[in-house]
Amino acid sequence: MRTWYTVMFIASVAVLALSIAALVMYGLNFGVDFTGGSVLEVEYAANRPSADQLTTILGDSKDPIVRNSSFTLVGDQGVIFRSSDRTVGAQEGIMGVLTAASPDATITQRHFDFIGPSIGEELKSKSLRGIVILLVLVLLYIAWMFRTLKRSLSLWAMAAGTVVSLAHDIVIPLGLFAVLGHFKGVEISAVFVAAILTILGYTVSDKVVIYDRVRENILRGSRDPLPEIVHKSVMQTLVRSINNTLVVMLSSLAVFLFGGESIRYFALALMVGIGLGAYSSIFVASPLLVWLSKRGR
């Protein structure tokens, strides 16, 4: 492969290593969806406090349950509060500080419920299971789609390149959220799992498109060395990948900047993951296809 593929691959490995280090050092700040706790939804009749004001209201409370609660703004006047406490103390404490901070406001409790730790563990296991099943299906799809090339191109190299690049696409966002969770208190919720699965499902198409173009070039009788065929295939699909990725990233950026708090970090994860997916298709999956194919011969 050309030198700049190697340089960018090394840069990817460095960022991946930093992300893994962040995960090991800080871990993920799992929210109530995973750890269990209580969820309280309220709605203001008018003049809902801003996110900064709610942070101050909770932070000034002498009750540690209230002080450690998190919240998400919903719609124009709604707020969802999450607490690790699994008693009515969270409900009473939060409603008390909200009423004290806005004595003239009409605050209606819409919903209050408990989430047991067993539900959180079940969500974790189902999330991991969903990711593993998706990866297995991707490998089976690649093996079936490119079975006609097994004599001229290593299927295991394709599979390995795909799995490694997909791991790259999700580990780096996980590392980013480990840092955000440690320094900004950003929590991992079920919405984040949906973002990870979306990233995996979307970005695998970039890899398959490049592999498919490699297949076409080989079947057309190209006599170039494999590195040149792969590079040519990348160049032939580059505009398509950039255009598709920019459309999704710009849409996600708009949601991140102007959408509600409940989906803000979903949009951030999507934006980062899909951008990485386009990058890894070129600078991770493609070089690995070449290097591993040579090693497998």
C-alpha cells in the first residue's frame, strides 16, 4: 500500500489505543437504564427553567439523592429526572426542590417509576448480544457475497478487516463518552446503544462497497497488484462515500445543535461513529485487506 495509507493506519491505531486507555481509566458512566433507580417525569405549565438553572437547583440541594440526580429536557416544558435511588425519596426530594425554586410555577408530575437492577443487567446483556449477532451476520454476508473470489482474494482477510474496522468505529466513540462521562457527567443510556447499533449497520456498507469494487475489478481481468487494485477501488468509491457520510453527519450535527437534550448525545455518537466509519473503510479495512491477504498466501 502507499505510504499515506500506512501513516493514517498508524494514526488510527494510536487513537484507538487512547480510547481503550480512556475506557480502562474512566469506564463508562452508565445511567439509570443500566444501573437501576427511579425515573420521574414532570411538566411545567410555563416558563420551564433552563438546563443550567436545573443543574443549579439540584446541585444546591442538601439531599444527596437529589444532588446526584440527572435530568433530560423533553419537549417545550417537560423534564425527566433520573436517580440511582429506588425509593420514593427521590420523587419527594426532587419535587420539593423544584417547588421551592419556582413557587409560582405549576408543576405536574406525569410519571414516576422504578427500574430494578435486573432490568439494567438484562439491557446490558441484550445490547452485547445484539452487537455480537450483528457482527456474525456481517461475516456470513461477506463470506456469501464474495465466495466467487476465494481463489484470488482471502475471505478471512476481508472478514478480519471488516471486524477490526467496525471495532475501530465503536471503540473510539466509547472512549470519547468515557471521557465525557468522567469530566462532564454524560451518562450512557439505552439511546446510546441504539446509536452504536446504527453505526455498525450503517458503516459496514462503506466496507462492503469498497470490497465489491475490488471484486468487480478482479473479475474484469485486472492484472495490477492487489495494493493497486484496492487503491483504485477506493478512489472509484471515494466520492460516493464522502457524499453519503456528509449527509448523515450534517443531519446529526443539526440534531446535536438544535435538537432536544434527550437525543443530543445520540446525535453526537452517530456523527462521530459514521465519520469514523467512512475513514476506517479507507485507512483501516483497505490496508488490512492487502496486508492480511499477503500474509495468508
